[in-house]
Amino acid sequence: MFRIAAGAALLALALGRTSPAQLPAERQLIELERPEPRQFVSDHADLITAEDEARIQEIADSLLTDLAVPIIVVTINSMADHGGAGMRIETFAHLLFDQWGIGHVRLADQEYWNRGILLLVSKNDRRARIQYGAGWDEVAGANRMAQDIMDNQIVPRFKKGDFSAGIVAGVTALDAMARGEPQPRKPMEWWQGALLAGGIA
């Protein structure tokens, strides 16, 4: 299970944009094959149910069609399995995002600010990251929204061991962020539901 500990980052919930200046001078090749076009999930760690994978595909395909914003979900068992031994997840995600060319720099022969999104989960490293293109710098509050998605949608479900639900909830919230729509509500704890139902005196 992914765990959170105050003062000790057992789970690094990182997010950020890709900037070539932040990448190492000598690029390392991440040993992961890019998904085929219109394929938005690479579930190498088998964390996502078939039903949730179909839902992610549907959400991501619609977003790419409507706004030319790709969301790619990648799960792995460990970064070391893919050439990232000793690497920080920030570096791993930067390299993978850049290597796969997620998002559009040019679209229909016009300059286009990249708003691609990568959601990376490394199960055994207990790390997760939302990585996004430089175009998100122009969106007010994008960093805060991405952090809220980690804190309020992904983490609560990961802490319960439900990785599939956390990932599909994260993708749903990222889709809303890309479309400029309100974020989904944070899932209630059991006692909050019981309180609303009148079950706690």
C-alpha cells in the first residue's frame, strides 16, 4: 500500500511541467515503449481493472478529440525495471514525457503550447507524479489544481489500496482541469457518510 508519513516522503506526490532546462545534460533512455496512437494506458504493474481502463480510454480519447490534450497513464512496478535505478521520479517522468513527445508543440502547422499530461505511478517505489507540458504555465492555478487532484482524488484511494479507483479518479479530475470544469468532490471517509446519514450520535 502507498503510505503517507508526515515529514517522511514514503510516497512522493510530485507534479510539474516539463522543461528541457531541467533535464540532465546526458539524457538517459527510459526503457518503455510508447503506446500506439489513441492508446492512453500502459499498465505494466497491472494496477488498473479492465473496466477502469476502458473508462480511462474513453475519457482520454474524447479529450484528445475535443481539445488536442493527451492524457497518458503509465504504471510500473519500479523505475529500476526501466533504466531508472536510483533516479528521482521527477527526473524519470521528465525523461519519459520528453522521450515519448507527449502533447503537441505544433498543431495544423501552427505553434501550439503543449498541454499534454502524464500520470505516472511506480508501485514498489511508492511514488506517483503528474507531469505536464509547458503550456500549463499559462493556465492560472494549474499547479494548485494538479496538487489538489493528487491530494483529494488519487491519494485517498491509494491509501486504501485501491489503485485502479485512484487512477481513474485522477484521470477524471485531470479531464475536468483540461476542460476548465469544476473538480469532482473529494471522497468521503466512512464516518462522514455515516454522519450525513444520521448514523453517528
